[in-house]
Amino acid sequence: MPKTPLGKLPREAIRLLELPRVAPEILDGFRDLVDLTGTLSDACDELGLVAVVPAYVLPPVTLGRRIVGPALTVRNVAHATQIHKAATDKTSGQGETEAHNLAEPGDVLVIEGVMGCSNMGGQSATIARRQGFIGAIVDATVRDPDQYRSMDWPVWCKGFTPITGKWRMQTVEVNGTVQICGIQVKPGDIVCADEAGVAFIPHEKAAQVLDVARRIDAGDTKRKADIDAGSSVADLITKKYK
């Protein structure tokens, strides 16, 4: 049964109440890739897809984590209200709670945000995790990085700030199309992230990308095994692995 919006945003700003979802075995296939984003980057190159953001652009808050799941999207824009007046009147423009309300276990929160202020804080992240989000990708700044680490909840973002976003930005859309570091991301697209970067695989191409990625992953695994077994350089450069 579709969930009921909370009323934080106009109803028309919530584009979808339910995400389009791929089969569970496709998600499992992405999770099983040895080199997650590296392999997906190679697969997307073969298929002519621009889908990967390197970690030097969107670094992880906590190292050693990787996630795979469908994107539930939020779009924030700069608030037109004067900051002091908004703070005095307690006029918060943040509406990511509408996304929290729609989350299903395994979803990934994807935010197109506003630089310089916080697009997500520790309390919001705590709710997000409780509602089922397995992590967040934020094309902007966030605050409370220590809390994400203590929660062991993975986040990729452009940086940190102590400055609240409540009076400085406004959530204008949930589950619409967002732009993350120049890449178009739609609700339900598959988010794959690790220490090397973030890949956004279009929902409708997930099975095709996975097929190519599995071939590349198998070839890389075999070549690594041959290297470890002592194969000569001549053999390694003449043998076709993928």
C-alpha cells in the first residue's frame, strides 16, 4: 500500500510514492562484484554511459564501506527568505522527512543540495537509518560527520559545515530527477558506492550493465589469480581476460 505524505511539501512536489524496483537478484549481482565501482566504470565505458563520480569529487565520510541500493531522491535549492527572519520565525525549508517517510529497507538517500550549509545533520541521518536507508549520497555539504561515523552509517558528500540549512535552503522535490555532480539520477536508479567513488546505474539498464560488469569482473579475477600464480608478463599481456 502506498504511503501517505506528511504534508511538509506540496503533494505535487512528491513525484512518486513508490520507487520502480529491479529484481532482488540484480541487486545481489551488483553486491557480488569484487571491484564494485571500478568494474562498473569499465562496464559503463563499454556501454557509452556516463554514470560514475570519483571519490575525489564525492568522498566517503567513512572509509571501508560500500553500498548497493535504489535511489530515493531529494532536491534542495537556496532559500529566498532572509536568514535572520527565517531563524527568528523558525521557518525551516528542509523537507527530507518526506523522503524518510517513503523509505523502504535497503534504499539509498540521494540529495541534490546547496553548498555551504547543511543538507543533512545527525538527527536527520538517525531517522533515515531507522526508516531503512542504508546510506546517503549528498551533492553538497552536510554537518555532524562524527555522528555518521559513530552510527556506522555511510555517507558520501562534498564536505562539512557547521552552518544549518534550515534557514538557507528549501526542499522543492522528492522522488524527482536530480543532478549529482553532473549526472542525472532518477528515483529507482541503482546506487553503487565504495571508497573509489559512486556509480549511478539507470534502472532500465541495470540488467545490461550487470551482464557486462560480471564479464569484466570475472576477467579481472582470473588475471589477478594468474599474477599471484606467477604467470609471466608475456603471458599476461597476450592472454585475453575480458
